[in-house]
Amino acid sequence: MIKLIVALDKNNLIGKGNQMPWHIKEEFQHFKRTTIGHSLLFGKNTFLGLLKKLNGRKNIVLSENDIENSDLTIHNEEELIELFNRFKNSDEVLFIAGGKTIYEKYFDWADELIISRIHNEYDGNVYLNLDLSNYYLDKVESHEFFDVEIYKKINKEHFYEKR
């Protein structure tokens, strides 16, 4: 299964350079709880912005060059499509985890979107607008500083179920 995980402020801000514009401990804990034991796909700059590999998860990086400390480097689109196809029909989970270019180019591969909506506005320069028209809101979890919205991909079974 492929899932996308992202945090956005009120204005759809996701970053300040290659860093998170906020430090909300509870949201970081949500990210860790959700992704632990699974695979994460990052773009090179986002991965390097982490400063260290995320333990307890397989860190996969899309980059033309091998990336030190990653568990796997995907070098091109062909390898990436192979990776997506491997996870698409599997119980194993791959999280698309950013940055902006990775989210925009590949979010349609996701069966599920996990979006943390931060209740505040922050300074930054990286914004993300996702077209959610192929997804439906399945669940909302409310927290003090953010809400987690879980979207599932619309398929024919869902369409007929809802009628």
C-alpha cells in the first residue's frame, strides 16, 4: 500500500527551505507513530534536511547519486515506478514523505493521504496544493495544535457503496 503523509499550516505551507517551519512535539510524535516500521520515500533535499536518518523505518531517497545514510537510493523514474508497483499490491506500506516536488509528482500513486492541518500560520517559502478530487475524507482526528485528516482514494466500489 502507498500512503502520503504531510503537515500543512493554514496557508498550505509545508517548509522553510528544507526544514519544517514549526516544532510541534505532538505532531512529530504522530508522524513517528504512523510511520514506524514502514518505508519512507524522500526527495534528496528533504532527506538531507533531516540531518539524520529516521530510525525504525526504511529511508528511501530519490536521487541520481547514491545518498549516504539512506537505506536505498532510487536513481530514476523507472526504478521508482518499480518500487511503487511493488508496494501498490502489498500489505507493506510505503509513505511518500516529501518534499514538495515528490508530493506533487507522485501523490496520485497514494491509496491514502494523511494530512496534518496545523492550526496556526508560520513563515516559510514552500507551499503545497494537492488536488483532492480523487479522494474522499474518511476520518478526522482532532488534537490541540493540529487535526489529522485521512483521505482514501475514490474507487468504483466506494462510489457504488455511497449511492
